[in-house]
Amino acid sequence: MKKFALYSLFAMASFSSLAHAESVLSFGVDPTFPPFESKTANGNLVGFDIDLGNAICQHLKMKCVWVETAYDSIIPALDAKKFDAVLSAMSINEKRKAQVDFSDMLYNTPSVLVAKKGSNLQPTVDSLKGKTIGVAQGTTQEAYAKGEWQGKGVDVVSYQNQDFVNQDLISGRVDATLTDSATATAGFLNTPQGKDFAFSGKPLTDTHYLGEGAAIALRKGDADRVKMINSALAQMHKDGTYQMLEKKYFTFDVYNKKP
């Protein structure tokens, strides 16, 4: 018990010293994944991840700084110390675990195929042969589509971000897109441009490619900052902050171990 108490005091002192040494917590973000992160017409960052990050900083009594970075280069930018952590709907998978350390899980939503209503496309090789599927660069959906479909008669095209994918989906240059279900539901499908599109087939939950939920990514070995962020997340679940923010953006539970 004494050892545990001493460890707890040491951990708390470690969090405190880190917070005081660095009064700013900077997050890398690619604001092209509503409702997790996007920009308003006047350039303000908004979304579930933005609110979560700001709440984490508030609990830690630190100032939040957001650094906009393209998703496909966000881990190299983290390693280059352009910011402290990535808070941008990043899924946890084995490949990324080898590159970064993760906080506790933030949320867990499945991936879905989005296509024209009535297309009856399924997220399978047999259904997608001869079709063109758009994906956002650097995403787990891109990894899945290239790993499971490309080279088997399915043309997988990568785009800089999901907004560009959606534009080509509307114009008919791609037949479907593989994307996050919450992003599709609260984002593209909830717009006038997305009214003729819908989920096509069953959601995908392949953990090898698509991960085990989303979390905050930090540089390898940044253990103190991981513990500090996890302590804030635990407090947010305990005091209801997380649940309040979740209800602001979703009508369903996004904090679940199995989507």
C-alpha cells in the first residue's frame, strides 16, 4: 500500500511538473472530418475532437493550440515536434502502435461504404470489381481498401482528404467511398449534396486495418504526457464532460469497445 501511495504521489507530481513546465498543449489536426473536426466559414475549428481537446486542456489548466496539418503527413509532423499530440480521429492499429504511443480510447465507430442510393454495392471484392473507390490518404480506410481490394479488380484512388473524395463521388468520378460512419452520417450525408447517397452494405470492423477505436497519438516514449492526458480523460468521464460533448454531436453511443 505504501509503495502504491508513493507511486500515486510520484505520478501526480509528474503530471503537475509537466503541466507547469509546459503551460501549452498543442494538437495536430486535419479539419476535414466532420463532425470530429472541420472549419466554419470564418475559419474557426469546430467538432467533437476540438471540443474534447479543449476540455482536456481545461481540466489540465493548460492552453490549447491547434496546428492544421494534412493527415497523410501528420505522424511525421508529430515526430518533428511541430506539436505535442495528434487529435484528429486517428484509429489505433498495430502499424501505428509501432510509430506512436496512444492515449486511452476516445471513441469507436465502424467504417462504411457510401454510394449512390440504390446501387446495392457491398464492401466486398466480388461486388466492387470494375468499380472505382475513393479514400482519404493516410486513413485506415485507405489501408483496408488497398490491402483487401486493390489488385483484385477494384480501382482504389487516394485523395488528399475526404472533402475531395466526396466531390468526385458527387460528380460520378468514383463509384463509392470507404469512410468513417460517424463522419459520413453527421457530415456528407447530412448535406444537400449528400442527399442522393447512403451507406451501402454492412459496416466494416476489421481491427487489423481499421483499428480498435480512435485515440490521441503522442511521440514514442512521451509517457508523462500520455499519463497526463489519460488522467484528464478519466476525470471527464467521471464528471460527465465527455457524455455532455458526445450528446452535442451524436444521437448514439460512440464510446464502445465494439462498434
